[in-house]
Amino acid sequence: MFADLHLHTNFSDGTYSPEELAAQARAHGLAALALTDHDTVEGCERAARASESAGLEFIPGTELTAEQDGNELHILGYFLDTQNQRLLTEIARFQLVRQNRIREMVARLQAVHVPLQPEMVFALANCRSPGRPHVARALVKAGFCATLDEAFERFLKKNRPAWVPKFKMSAADAMELVHQSGGVAVLAHPGLNRSDEVIPGMVEAGLDGIECFHTKHSTAVSQHYLEIADRFKLLVTGGSDCHGLSKGKPLIGTIKLPYQHVERLKARASERKTALAISAGAKFLPVNGQ
Ligand SMILES: [Zn+2]
Ligand SMILES: [Zn+2]
């Protein structure tokens, strides 16, 4: 039995709907899947229903953008309570930041005489977590660029005319947000960050796991992070980071995480939920025996 624990839908910058994602997971013979859209959990309810009908185990998740020591990091949260009020409030705030960033990118494009309109990006994104890939797609659709690569190279990459720095919360805050929602916090694709020195500090701040298996990790890189997981006693996860058809070939099915890792993740989440319930209950315990 295998799982893919890193998947995106059209609730962020993926192209599949939650139903299409579940169908793809089934077609690739997966037993379990996790939805990890950027800064949102909105697709989880539909994905859970579609997975259930397809006979698959569904794990609610998200991928939060954060930073540690000036490095951008992505924190995956698994088994979160997707109705948690503070999680939803924070998510709404991140989404507003994302939308304002799109407006700023479009303004900078206009300043270099590319008359793209923010509405064109928002219409195309059709979600509350729009990002740079949506601006790239809008540039191609409007005929300002021939390809998505060209859009990034000419305008959207760091230090290009339409690049706008992204607000990021600290990695510790992202992990705390995941934990207080009953979830498990995992460092996404560490091989893409090239900043292993942040790991010990994150472990101290409560990191639960590390994504050892990822489409962009070579066998040697995966092995390296398996050793780090072992050294720091971290849970091991893996996923394809499939964005549907937006980045060429769909990646779902290219990473097959053995199911035993899902069981360990689940056990950690259930310990956390028990601890949260106890500490919430403790507030109402009688003081001085009254
Ligand atoms: Zn990521
Ligand atoms: Zn991702």
C-alpha cells in the first residue's frame, strides 16, 4: 500500500479539481492521498468526499509558506482540523496578502508597459490563494508571453521587473498554527531549499517530520534526508507535489510512499489531538477542589 502526501488542486495553483485528483489517485493505485494546497484547506472537504467514494483514505493538509533565517520554507500540515477557527482566520489573512501581491505584480507589469489587468489574473486563478503561476498563465493567455517559462524569465523571477517579495510568517509560527489545529508539521522538499542548517532550530521549535521523498529529490538526496530524519527522530513523508497539468506532465503516482509512514503520521496526530483535548479540558477543571 502506498500514499502520495503532497498534492495540489485548483484551490491553489494546481489544475485538477478535488474530484479529478481523487480519480487520478485511484488510477495510480494509491491507497491514501493528502491534499496540500498553498495557504488553504478549502479543497479538503470535497477531496475527502471524492476519496471516500473512490475507496481511498484521505488526509487533510495544507502547505504554508514560511521563513527561517531569511530562507523561504514550506511547512506541510497534516491531519489538521480544517474547521479550526484560528487556522481559518490566519488562512484568510494569508490569502489577502496573496491577492494584494498579485495586484502589486500587475502594477509593476503595467509600469513596464505590459497592460495586464488584475481581474484577468483573478478570473483565471478562480481561487482565494492566487500566486505567481497564475500571473504567468495570464501573461501567456493574453499573448504577452509565449510560454510560462518566458513569463518567469522575463518578468516574474526574483529581481525581474514584476517580482514582488512575499510576506512570510516564521517557520515556528507556521508549525504552531499546525499544532494548535491538531496537525503534524513537516518540512517540505528540503532538497530544494539547500539550507540544512535551519533544521536543528526547527526541530527545537517542534518540527514533526521531513519530506524525504519528493519528485525533485534524487535518490542520493532522499537518502541524505532519511539520515537526517533518523538523526533527529523525525517522521518521514513523501509526495509528488503534483500540480496537475500546469507544470507539464502530471506528477501524481511518481512518488509512492510506503503506507507505514502514514500510520506513524496518524499516530503522532492522534497524540497531539489528545494532548490538545487534555489542555483544553484542564482550563475547566475545578480549582482548589471546588
Ligand atoms: Zn512547496
Ligand atoms: Zn507543493
